Amino acid sequence: MRAEVQQVADGTYLVHGSHTNWVILTEGDALTLVDTGYPGDRALVLDSLTQVGGSPEAVTAVLITHAHNDHLGSAEHLRAAYGTPVLLHEAEVPHARREFLQQVTVGEVMKNGWRPGVVPWALRAIRNGGTAHVPVSKPEAFPEPDPLDVPGRPVPVHTPGHTDGHVAFHLPEAGVLISGDALVSGHPTSRIEGPQLLPDMFHHERARAVASLDVLAELEGDLMLPGHGPAHRGPLREAALLAKERAL
């Protein structure tokens, strides 16, 4: 099985997994991996590293936008097997340890089962480890100051709402935003195409998620790499404000 790897800018790759994305940033022989898909995506994660000319050993750090299973899936494997640090916002560190879980429940999914696409998505999510217990035993908070001293030099941008410690990663020089689930361009449970918030059931605090779109609207750039959906090209401000308009 091969991962779908798309080079979207110099040293920047968007990878599509099982209804979720991750990003690889390269700098010489070193890599930064942003998110790690579902637990069931591990073979795809490893294949994607190979496709960009790297390996798990070359990953300098794993950056996590937020600690939902479809983004955290292989983080502990990479930490335990290769000693790769797993870095998150300080508010998301206990979430990654699974001291609590801010993730849509099976019950909430069932209540929304009548909505188009929800049942097929849920079945695939469960098959890929969406309800598995995948804590990171030693997650670390991002060091200060920004930008992070890893390949790509991404700047964390706190965008709470989807989870308390959700972050996007901005690459100012490249004009790229790795938006995680704060701003997406599609999802199997949504009929909307283009910039949008995920459906309400996925957010821990929807009002804060809407407010975080204003934070993203202040960033400069013209390429959005979301946690779900295809890459979106166009001014980041317009993408964030369109998503906010659709959410209100």
C-alpha cells in the first residue's frame, strides 16, 4: 500500500491517509512530521517518509496539531521506537497522555448517524483505530521561542476550540498554513467543499473554534494544508473568513 504524497511547495509535502492528512517538512536529510494519521495508517506514514527520500530515523520531531486519534495515531510508536520527540501545545500535553479525552464519542456519532456520510465514515474510522487507546507516554510542550528549531521552522499558532490545545503551524516565508482541524477543506461527513469548520459534533467548544478563525485570518500566505480535505490555494484570510461565514 502506497501513501498519496503531494509536493505542494519546496520541502513541503501533503500526505493523504485514511480520511486524514499529515505533512512532511524537509531540510537536507532531516524531516519534521506534522501529525501521524490514524493508528491504522502507520504503514502509510512510514511509506510517505520513504517517498520523500527520508526514513523514521531522519524525523527530527513529530509535531501534533491536536491529540485526536486520527492525528496522534503513530506518535508513540515513533517516540518509543526511534526516540523521536513528540511536541504539542502545553494545553494539549495532558490530552496526549490521555489524562482526559476531548474527542467525539460513539454516542455522539450515533446521534448524528442520520446525516449523510456519517455511518460510512464512522465504520472506516473504527477500522483504522479511531476508538483505540493510543496515549503518548512522554509528550513534550513546544519549546520557546518561536519559530520551532526543526526542519521547516514552523511557527505554532494556538487555535483552541476543536480541542483546548489545538495549534496550526505557519510557515511565514513559504506562505503556508498547516491548519490541522481548525480549518479544513472537506470531510466525508460534510457536503461543503472548500474552507470550512468540521461539523459541530467534532469540536470540544464550537464557539472557540469559530473565534480561532479570526486568528488564522491574520496570517499571511496563500496555501492551506488542512487536516482533512485537499490543499487549498488562495489568501489565508479569505479562506478563514469564508469558513467563519459558513459557520455562523
